[in-house]
Amino acid sequence: PGFQKKDIRVNISKDILTLRANRTIDIESYTIHFRQRPNKIEKKIPLPYSIPEDDNVNSKADYANGVVKIRIPISKMTNIPIT
């Protein structure tokens, strides 16, 4: 909570989704009432499988009302015939 869209970065590398947020607050111009809120976060979220580079290009992230929504298109799985 408390981060702006410009403060947030999303990255997908193989099977890891990384969400970083870093905010700067000019303490002298505000009355601070939320000392417990971090100014910097980083979350690494393991994905169930590696995302191909082609799908990664088409991934999208939206930010609205304090919520980040990340969409990762997934290529259709192909069946490999067993001989």
C-alpha cells in the first residue's frame, strides 16, 4: 500500500516473477503518520513453469486502486507423440 504506478517495476525471468517498488518521500514537506510502511519492497514469485521469451514480450501489467494485475499469455502446450 502507498506506492504509486511510477514506483513499481515488474520483471519476468524464466520461472520467476519479480515485483519491486521503491518510493521516495520528502519528509520535510509531509507529516508522516505511517512509520510502519516500508519505502522499498521486492517480492520474487516462483511461477509453475518457465515463461518463453515470446510470451514474456506480450505480458502486461496494469495498476489501479492500489492493485497490480499481471497478465502472462501462455502458449498452448503441445503434445509430444510417444513412439
